[in-house]
Amino acid sequence: MVTSRDESRFLREVVDEQIAGLFTDDEATIAATVSRLLERLPYDEGLEETLVDTLQLGLDLENDDTRGSVWIALLLGEAAVSRAVPVLLQAVSSDDDEELQCAAGIALLRCGTRGVEALLRGIEDDSPSPVFLRAAFGLLGCVGSLRDEGLLTAVKQFLTETLDSEVIDRESDVLVEGIALAAARLGHRELLPRLRDVQRRHFLGRSPPLDDAIEMLEEGPPDVAFVSDLLPGEEEYAWAFEYRSESFRARRGGGDARDGREGEGGLEVVARVEGAAEQEQRNVEEDPEAREEAGDLETFYRGLGAREDHRRSNGRGKGEEEPTSS
């Protein structure tokens, strides 16, 4: 357990000894600690509580001078710890520590349905911050990588209903652009006519995010979500999770090992989606036209990412709005 809320002390000085190995720069120690804690987490509620309380303390006091909080967030997500969802949502809502914000977002997605539902509820709050909205919609655009067809359908429906019910004004710019980019990454072409209308009537054709989203939906295959084995930002930490090839989540079945519940979505959905992807790949390999189309699509997505990186590096500071031409 955390032993002190003394603001004059660093978090690494007060953490429980069993997780102290996360608060170091030594990669071997971190990897060994991650492996040990992951094996215990499905069965040890006391360890869950320690990790959640430590992450909460670090957020409250902003006194973590290591990457310990980042590793805690990733562990809680990889083990799909439900009680961690509120504190992970809090971390996503602030960009004071962008690395922790990214790790908490990864963790929320790895928590599956509970994490995604928390993001949806946060968006529906009375006055979510622009920081949270950008992060939340960025994460919703990655839901395809979870390979849960039911969850993907639910997110698409949420995007449609939110856009249809939204009164478009200047205060809703961040929300509308977030919906557009999430829909584009999920291949949600049903929104294309509405997005074109919003771009023309509200933004007067001057929203680069809507331009990108519309182009993706026009040129990409319909109803095909962007899918990756690792979530954005996750590759940086993969060295500490070498078990991923054996899939800790597969051994758990995506559920809670303490009570034997079957996971939400589970391996059946994953197998079905992966089987469909393999069949699609075989079709591409056998059909020259499909092979050319797949190559064009890959080039398009790569170019889109490059344009986004260019805009982010074009002199804008953290949290600044992207300039629009007058």
C-alpha cells in the first residue's frame, strides 16, 4: 500500500516494496517486475488496490519523477482491471503528462468494453474538455484493433447518434472533428454525407481534420476498420511485455481469472475476425487488381499520417488549436 501523501516526497520514495521495481530506469528490473505482477494480478485483489491507489496518488500530487505511473497504467490495462477505469479516465483527461495520458488511453482500450464505455460516458458529460475530447475520439478510432465486432458496432452507432443530435456551433468544433476522424479510422462510411454537409455549411470547407476524414472514407474500403496488433504508442513498451506473443489475454480468455467468467468478446470473436482477415489477405494475393488496390490504400494511409505529423509539428504548441484560413 501507499504509505504517505507527503507532497515533499517523490512517489518512488513511498510506494509499496512489491511494485518498487517499476520506479527505476533499469530495463531488466522493469521487465522482471512487469512479468511478476502480471502473473499475480488476475488473482490478487490486494495488488490491484495497491496499483490503483498508487496511480491515483501520483495523479493527485504530481510527484512521480520516473515512468512508474506509466508502467502501472499499462499493467492495469493489460490485466483489464475494472476498478482502474476511473483513475485511467482521469489520466486521459489531462495532458500535463502526455506519456501517462497515452499509456492510460492504451490501458482503457485494453480494458475492453468497460474502458470504452467510460470514454463514451465521458464524451456525453455536460462539458468535457477539449483535451479529453481529442484523446477520447482518438482512442475510439482504435477500437477496430480490439477485434470485438459488437464493440465496434456500438461505437459506430454512438458516433452516428452523437453527430445527428449535435447542434453544430463553434463550441462543438473539437467534438465534430473528433467524430469525423474516429469514423474514418473505423471505415464508417454511413457518416460520409453528413460530414460533407457539416464541412460545407459549418466549416465553410476549412477544417483539415474533416478533409482528412472525408478523403479516408471516400478512398478507403467501406466498413473496414483500421486494425493493428499494437495500439498507437504501445510499441514503445512492448519490450517489457514479451509474453504478448503467447498472449496473456488469451490465457485469461479476456475475462476475470478470479471467478472464471468468460471474457466480453472473447476468443471466438477474435478468431472469427482474424480468420476473415486471413481470407481477405489470400484474396488480395490471388487477385492482381485487389493487390494494386491494397497497395494504393497502404500508401494513402501512410500519406495521411505524414500530413497529420506535419500539421502537429508546424509550430503548434501542446493543446493549441489548429489554425484555419480566413
